[in-house]
Amino acid sequence: MSNLTSGGIGRILAGEPSFECTVLIKNIKSLNAQGGAVRYRLVISDGARDIQAMLATQLHPMIESTEIQIGSC
């Protein structure tokens, strides 16, 4: 597994421009949105902080192809 960027989530949330970090996908949950569309909620960790995020619908193929999966960095 790659080394996580401790504190990376805080830097992203603070709006640091052009910042890239390595995070861990801790959980993925599919949700039924209005109109029957599927949305994915992710729990993401940088080793110091966990956050929840909704995955953009354009990135759903990454879930379906398992490019993004629980435990991936």
C-alpha cells in the first residue's frame, strides 16, 4: 500500500490549490437517489482524518471496473 498523505484532507478542504495527496478508500456505499439513479458515498482517509464524499457520476465507471474499491489508495 502507498504511504498516505497525513493531513492531506485538511489541506484540500482549506482550498490549497493544485494539491495532490494519497488517500485510502475505507468504505463505499451505493445509494438510490431520486429518479432511481445510483450514487456512491465514499469514506476517505488520509491516516489522520476521515471524511465522507459523494462520487461524481462521471466517475461511476471507476467503481464498476474496480479501479476504485475499498482498500485502494
